[in-house]
Amino acid sequence: MPVTLKDIAARVGLSINSVSRALRDKDDIAIDTRRRVKAVARELGYRPNMNARSLVLKQSFTIGVAVTELNNPVRMDFCERLRQLAEQDGYRLISAGISHRQTHNLDTISDLLSRGVDGLVLGYLAGPLDDQPLGKILADCERTSLPVTIFGSPETTLADYAFIDFRDSCHRLTCHMLDQGIVPVGFFTQHPETGFSDERSLGYLQAMTERGMKAQAKFWPVKITDSALTAAAKAMKSFLARHKQPPQGIIASNDLFAMGIISTLREHGLQVPTDVAVASFDNIEIGQYYTPPLTTMGLGNDLFAAQIWELLTHRIANKQRTPLRKLHLRHELIIRKSCP
């Protein structure tokens, strides 16, 4: 027999209505109680009857998720962890890849909204959103009380969002290199239009200025043409053809780029970290098993996905009854052999 709300209620000593409200994250149920009810529901293997639930509550129990660079393992891992959280709460995800250029995303996001989703997650967006084409969609969502959660380094007054502090992260990573006496430090990046590169660049420049150093034009920024690992390898090869000698340290804007850069350095007889130290961002799983293991800045996708999911489900449960919320997220510096 399938587990019912009545079974959960009997186990936790609450009414069926209270259990139902706890599972839907209603504010009138204490947070500890909600957690306890959800834990018991998972333990008992509770699965809501989606058809009946949708008819009664007039919800589709689907969530739209649109994220940039879905070919990056850290994005795929985040989406999978978000899917698991959604499944635990009785939701399905409809995922789509989007571009860093906002005007390219309108059709994709509009298509997700046309599917009658109960909420929308937009990932790794940057810069001011309200006055951009996407701002109109966000304003429409706000007007119709459709919950939206955004993460990256966005600037918006129209949705809950999680601000990822790329400037602080790159400042700390650059300082880590400089503190080891690694000079000069090069900065390899892609997508100047995203805003992330600008934020990281500001962190890099801040660290250099604090040490009384000037960024050399040939080392900052070195542009990578697209998001593929091979593009980073080619960028490093092109750099060495022009300048012969690499910087003593290289910061890459993601772990895949770092792997491509290290591969080219090896081809040219250079060892990491003996000849060139390399560090990057994302903390993808394979990075700890690479040779050498990558020093990186990571958010921790378990906690990150849980924070994004909590923002969204809180808004779904409470609509416009609560003020918009903003989270400030900082990367953790994970030191490994590529830049000890």
C-alpha cells in the first residue's frame, strides 16, 4: 500500500492538514517541524499522488530551470542535485540551456513559462537585469506572482536571488598565489560580456594593487574563445607562441580551462606547479583526480542547490507575502597540488 499523509501524521503526531502544510513549506509551520515531517516522509518512502495533488491545489508541480554553460560539469552536477531535491518534494524539473547573451534567452524562457511551471530558476546570470530584455519577463512573473529565483551575480529588484561573489573569490585566489611568491600571475578567461569575467578581473586587480603591483597587459586578461577545454589549450598554445615564457602563475576562470592549459604546458615541457602554478574555479569532481589535482574555488553544490531550492519553495509556498530575499555566497578555497 502506498504511504499516505495519514501515515506520516500518525508517526509525527500532527494533523493531516499540518503535515500537508509542512510538506509545502508553509510559514505557519515551524521550520524544525517542517524538517521533521520531510525526514519522516522520506523515511517512509512517501510519494504524493501528482494527478490528485495538481487538481486539488491547481499546481503543475513542475519547475523550469534555465542555466548557462550546461556542458560544464559543475552546472550538470548542480542541476542533478536540484532535481533530487525537487523529487523529494514531489516536483519535476524541466531544464534548458541558455546563453550568456540575454537577448538569445527570451524564447527559451518563454517556452518554459508556457508549460505552466510553478516556479522558475535562472542560473549563472550577471549584471543588471531589470532594464534588459529579461527584465520584462521578470516583471511579468512578479505581476502574476510566479516565483522566480536567480543566481550568479545579478542585479535585480524583481526576484529572489543568490549573489555569488566572484570578485571576492578571485581576490582571495590571487592573494593565495602572491603570498606564495608566485609572480607574475596571468588571468585566462572567457565571456567578457557575462559580467563574471569583469567581477573576477576586479578581484584580480584589487589583489595586485594591494601588493603594489601592476597587471601586465600580456598576462591580463588572456581571452579564451569559447567554453571548451580545447579552446583553453589553444589559447595557451597561442600565448606561448607569442611570448615564449609563461607567467609563473595562471588563474583560469574554470577548472576545464585549467585542464586545457596544463595539457599545453606539459606539451611544451613545463611542469605544474614546479614551473607554472595553476588555479581555477568550480571544484568539479574530476579536478581532485587530475594530475596534478587542481587548486580551485568551489561553492559546494550540495549546500548551493539546497539554498536555491529553499529560496524557490519558500516563495512558492508564500507567494508575495514576504519581501524578496538575497543570499550572499562565497567560494571556498580548496588547496591542492597544482598551486599548493
